[in-house]
Amino acid sequence: MRNILLVWDIDGTLIHCGSCGREALNETFKDLYGIDNAFKYAKIGGAMDSVLLNNIIEKSGISKEDKESIIDKYGKTLMKMLKEYKQNRLLPGIKEILEYTKGHHHIYNTLATSNFEIGARIKLDSHGLNSYFLTGGFGDIEREKWHAVEQAINQTEKHFHISFRKQDIYIIGDTWYDIECANKLGIKSIAVATGWVPYEELVAYHPDFIYRDLSDFNSIMGTILNDV
Ligand SMILES: [Mg+2]
């Protein structure tokens, strides 16, 4: 049987926490430097966290050497924030798919996100999801998201001593950026409209599969297993 790798985006795909990342980053800069709405310096939404942070640091004249302590403070702020954040929710079908794949010997899960690893793990922990993901690629890489996807694939192959065929690797994500990552790497895309991007807009990027949400998890898993 073929070995299948599911590469999961986090925000808008596994969970939705509104603008928690942005708000935690703003609060971090407010606390450390008294800067209001630091995110306005980030320039591009959807970019890797490390790229956003570099932009903010550069534009606000803060020393690059502070980067590590800013990320540390960001993690603490995010953790505190998520404890009381009412908008933070696990998306439909996720728990069921993760449970199903956990018991399946030929399906593996990994993460590919633009979140810093510390932010990603805190967000997943707020829903008890970390144990499903032993590997991943994260926004600490100061490049594009497809580099994080490559890292996730490589790590998973090493960890489980498996080599996945490209046609058996699926990126599951809620934005055009995720679909583009799949196209760049010659792997498959599953778009899901549970984030900020409307279904119709995602359709225009021609993902291999598209769902309004993942609540019909049985038929979705059936589709992936029979996709040969
Ligand atoms: Mg997303």
C-alpha cells in the first residue's frame, strides 16, 4: 500500500484563532518597546513570521540582536492570550481525521506553517493537538512557505525512515499560498475554505481538491485513499 503524507497548515485549516498571532505580536512590541500596532510595519500578510519580524525590527529601529528575546516574549504573550481567547476554535472534522490517521499505518501527518515553531506549538497545545505532529516546517525559516513544506517532508522521511512519492503528498491549507506551495513542489493540494479566503476565490487557483470544511471526514479520507 502507498504511504501518504498529509502536510497541514495551521491557521484557518486546523484551528482558527481570529487574529491572535497579530495581536500577540502587537502586544509584545507594546510591552517591550512601547510601540503601538507594530504589525503595520510587517508589510506583507501571509509571509513567514521571521520575515514579518525582520520587517518590523528594521522599520522600528530595534536591534537585530533582540530577535530571540522578542520571540520568547511573543510565545509567552500568545500563551496567555489563548487561555482567554473566545475566538480560538478547532475546525470541523480535524479531530476525527487526526484520530483516524493516527490509527492508520500508511498515513502520516506533518505541519507546514508560517508560524514560529514556538507559536505553532502553543496554538496546537491550546487544542491538545501536538501529539499528532512529531515533525514540521515552521516560520523560523527566513524564506518562503514552500521551504517550510520541504523541511516538513524531509523531517518526516528521516523520522519514519520512509520515502514518499510526490503524488502521495498532500498540502492541506486555506489560502492560495498553500496551493502555490504544492504547485512549486509538484505535490498535491487540498484547499479548505475555513480560513479568511472564500471558497470561490480558492477555486480560481485550481487546487486538486477543495472543501468548504472538513466535516465530511469519512468521504474526504476515502477520496485521498482512492486517489491513485
Ligand atoms: Mg492558513
